[in-house]
Amino acid sequence: MNPGPTIPHDALQRALRSELPFVAIAAIVLAVGLAAVLLYRLRSRDPLLLWLGILSLLYGLRLFAANGLIRFALGLNVDTQRQMVDIITFCIGIPFLLFFREWLGSRWRRVNTALLWTQVAFAPLAIAVGVIGSHRELAMGVNDGLLLPVGIVYLLAVRWFRREPGVVVLKYTAGLFMITAVLTNLRLTGGREIEPLGFLALLFGLTYTAAQRTVDREEKLISVEQELETARRIQMAILPKHLPDLKGLGIAARYEPMTAVAGDFYDFLHVDERRVTILVADVSGHGVPAALIASMLKVAFAAQAHHARNPAEILAGLNVALSGLIAGQFVTAACAFIDLEAQTVTYAGAGHPPTLLLRKGSHEVIELAENGLFLGPFQHAKYTNVSTSFTPGDHLLLYTDGIIEATMPDAQPFGSERLKEFALVSKAADPSALADDLIRKVSRAIQEDDLTVVAAHAY
């Protein structure tokens, strides 16, 4: 086995004295870059951290590639080392420009875009001319010529937007880096490589800026989460705390929102000991807007107490109350008035999935599908009632479309037919068991909407 080339002792000593500090700087820069990329990937998702990380990684690799100690350790020749350094040099401006483009946002967009595309076009051309074509001096001259206007533009940008987080720190660190880069590129440093020290200062400024924005975003996110939690508590408070207690009628209700706040709603008008009205509604959309409309429904429904025996009039009243207030959204609703004295149920709907009626001893499911227009968009919409018997042993099942639209493991919606089959199998159960079993069955599917079930059983 032939021994490798022997490194002269004096050359090694000189390399250690001159190059070892830059190995340390390169290690620091690489560590910062790796940390920024990992933080972006694992938590923040702020593009500012991504571009900072890529910039730092490229610069750290360039320092390693240019280092004499690394060349000795890897046995690289001078030409290969120079080519590696040049390739990184021609490309490193891209993440730098992307960082500032992300930081400045829509401001100076045309200038940002022009500089970025210039650099994107220049990098492969410079590699082709300077590395592959061996016209290094020409490519480096153009690269140095681009550095100055880019630096001036971003120093002006930093100075202009004084209210941005980290602007003061970034202004001075970017200025220091520009000075060291220009002096180094113009060979005015007496052969000393001072640009890495300037980059360390710039890296501090960029990291400080990115960290400040990340912290600001985290604080805003925490604030939003706290507001959502408050909204969730408020929304849960508008749902009935107690179910109506009627002799001869069992009622169960289950509510599973898809997000922290949702648009499903249910409520009751307790007429007397033998009569009750049930409302189940679904606001289009999700999140806070839908939850706010659901809160409006609470007030509007309570105001319809004088129409409690007439579901069609209730829906008409809700429609008038919501009309003009929920632009771009709508509400579907199912309303049922149960009269245990007369043993009847009266039903009206507003664009809502049919309510299911399960007869005692029957093997069929009756759909109460009397439907009018959605609530909200059509101020003068009319609604009609349908009445049928509701005798001891019968079940009434009201639900929102999240139940039938949930995607099952076979990639098909749960659907109306499966719901009817489930209802036939489960009709002997009490309303609480029926509602629990249905929610449990649908919860195994991919939930695409809020889930609400109200079951009533006459006995």
C-alpha cells in the first residue's frame, strides 16, 4: 500500500495558524444553518427560517471547501477545491435574496423579483463559464459586480423599514458584512480573509430577525388559540345544559365538532309536560364565522317560542331573523314538534337531510322530508309542515349532514342507506345508546364535518 503524499511540516503549521479559526467559524455557521432548517421543518414553517438555514449551510460549506486544512485532510487538489468554492459562491446569493424577499413581503416586490431572477439566471451561466469553461476571472468579475448593487438595495430597504422587528440589528450587521465583502473582493485587506467575520455578524442579524418574527408569530398563534378556546367555551354554553324532561319521552343529544368551534346547533322549546319542539341546524362553513351564526340561531330560536307548535312558522321566523346578516353563508335546519298527548309529530325542514322515523314493530324507516329553502339567503321563503303519528315505541332521529357525508373505510360516504340500516338494527335501544352507537360508528370514518345527533323515543 503506497503512503499518501507527505505534507511539509512548515506548511501544516502555517495552515493550522491561518485556517483553524475559519474551521471554527464554518462549524458555527453550519450549526446555525442546521438548527434553522430543523426548526422550520419541525415547528415553525416560517420560510424566513428555511432561507436562513440554506444560506448558512451553503456559506459554512464554502468555508470548509476553501479551507487548507480540509484540502490537506481530504487530499483535494487546488483546482478541485477552487471549483467547489466557486459553485457555492455563484449560488449562495439565491437564498440570501429569498430571505429578504420573504422578510420585505409585498414591499419592493418588483425590485426583489428582478434581483432574484437575475441571480437565478446568473448562477448556472456563471458555473458554465467560470467552472466548466475555465473563464473564472470573467465569472467572478460579474459576480462581484452584482454584489454591490444587491447590497446597496437591501441596505436601503433595511434603513427604509425602520419599524420592522430586528431592523436596527440587521441594518448594522448587514452593513458590516457588505464592508468586509467589498474589501475582500477588491483585495484591500492585505491578503487577510475578513469576509467570514462579516458574515458571522450578518448571520447574527439575520438570525435575530428570523427569531423575532418567529416569536411574534408564536405569540399571535397562542393568542388565536386562546381566543378559539374562549369561543369554544361560549359555543358550548349556548347548547342546552339540560335536556327536556317529559313524561313518556326520552331524549338524547350528541355533538362532535370537527374543529374547536363549529356550526352545528341544536336546541329545544319545552312547551309543557307533554309537548316539546326540537331544532337541529347546520351552518355552512366551519370555524368562528359558523359558530357566530350558530350563536345567532340560539337567540332567534328562543324568540320563536310563540310558534313552538308550528315548525314551519319557526323556520320562517328564523329565516327572516337571519336574512341579510349572513352574506355568503346559509343554514339548513330540521324542526320537529312532538305532541305526546295527540301522539303526533309535526315536521318542517329547510334544505336539511330528512329526519328518520322508526315505527315500533316495523321493518321500514320513514323519511320526514318536507323541505324548503335554506335559511338566510331568501328572505321570503315559505315552509310547510308534515304531520304523522308518533306512538309509544317509535323513535325519531334528527342529525346533521356530517353523519351521512363521513367517508367510511371503503372510501364511500356513510350515506342515507347505511344510516337507515343502522337505525333498523338499533331501534330497540334507548335514545342515549342509539345516539352513542351512531356517533361511535361514524367516528371511525374520516370526519369531514361536524356531527350532531338528537334522538327521541316515545314510551
